[in-house]
Amino acid sequence: MMKILQGGVPKCGNFWLYQIIQQILERIGNSTTSFIEQQPIYRLAKEWDLNFPEQARIDVLEITDLQDSYRISSIYRKPVDNLKEYISQTTHVWTHSPICKRSGEVLELFDKKVYIIRDPRDRALSAAKYYCSPYMLKYFPQEETDPAKFLQKNYEQLMHEWVWHVFDHLRLSSKYNIHICFYEGFLLHFQQELDRLLVYLELELSQAKRQELESAVSFSTLKKQNPKHLKKGTAGYWLEGLTDEQVEKADTITGPLLQHLGYPRQRSQHLHYSPQAEEANINFEQLKLDIIESQQPLYQ
């Protein structure tokens, strides 16, 4: 049975990607298994007031230099004693973890790895709303409850988190055969992005099943089922949602990587992205130097 690991920076379309992969597996007739459903905590967790209905059954893996842990949302966390045994009991695992010393040995144990990218400026706006949502404030109370004020206070950190998380996964995508997909791709050209994913997964769906899948994971359908978790489902709302200063700061922190991925760096540029960006023969050492050089004004 194929073992799939999906990754991405938080609030980059990870939930949507999870649904898409699950729908693919369901439509080709693959039975899926969940490690967490086999744990005693699951009976309690499925009654918890979580952020969306099936959250308790999703296998979420946290990878750090020292330890692997399985989680239920942000509420429950326990060490994974034997990673191979853990993976043997699941089909599809979700992680937000950045690349660390132990990432390689984890990536090698999965048959397929899918990483989703989203414009960091839209992601920052989405993250600000999420971290100030009733769900997050219930479990992680903080002083700042207004999304606009939260964004202003944490904007630089959100940009730094995105740029190095994405850079490291791109850097290792060839070595560990990580498929890069785009939130904007699923939003603007769903069947094209789905086709790229199916080719990577080495799976086939009929045209009719592809259309059924697109309808099943459309934003309007998923929002009805998960109203607390999903809000907008659009691209480019940073154009209206960010100040000129914030747009400029995003370019300072992430500009070279934005350019590599084909995202516009300024408001005046047409909204676009490049699904072929990760396939280019890129010099990652030079790209890293370009990012660091771009960020220098922050430290002067």
C-alpha cells in the first residue's frame, strides 16, 4: 500500500490538499488506514470541539531534530516510538514541520511526498485570521485577538517562516522526489494541477471521476462541511489586504524566492505563478545567497 506524506507551511492549503489526496485514493478504490484511529485517545478525541469534523482521524506528524511525534490538531501530542511501525499503520500523513536534521530519514520511508506552496502574502493574511479565531484563542489564548493587529505584530516572522520552509523543501525536492504543487494551481487550473499530481502518484482517474473529484473538493462544498476552518478560498487578496509597507517588506524577505516561483513581487504585476519553477536547473546555493542579500536592509 502506497504511503503518502504531505507537507506545507501552515495555512497554505494543506487541508485542501489532504481532501484532494483522500478523494483520489477513494476514487481508485484504495482503502485507507489511520494510525490515530487505532489509538485509545481517538475515542475521546472524536468528541472534542475541534476545528473541523474529521480532524481527530488525520495522522499529523511532527518532525524535529530530536524526536518524531504524532498529534491531534494542536491539542494532543505524543512521541512516535517506532517510525516504521507508525508508517505501517497509516496511508496518508500530514506534516507542517520544517526541514531539520532528521527530515531525510523520515522522507525516505514514504513512497510519495507532496508539498504545497501558496503566495506568502495571502498566507500571512489567512494565518492572522486563523490564529485569532475562536478555536485557536480557546486552546492558545494570546493578548492579540484582532487579526489586523496580529498581522502587524507578527508579519515579519510569518514571512521568514515561509521563505525558509519553502526554500528547504524545494532544495531537497529532487533528492527525495518531492512533488511540488500550488494552492493557486488548484484554485485557478484545477484539472491541470490534478493531472500533475496524478502523474506523480502514478495513478489514473477517468475524466468523469476527475470532474466528480473537483466538485467534491470545491471550496463551496468543503466550506459547507468545514465552516470554522475555511474562510475565503481566493488568490491575490493581499493586493487589497496589505499596506504598501507590508508589500515592500514581503519583497525584502521573500523576493528572490517569489521570483523563482513566478509570483508577482509588486501590485503592478499580473497575478501568476509558475508550476514548472521547481523543475528548473536552479542553483540553490545562489538562490540562498540572493535571499540573504535581499534581507540585509532588515539588519542594518
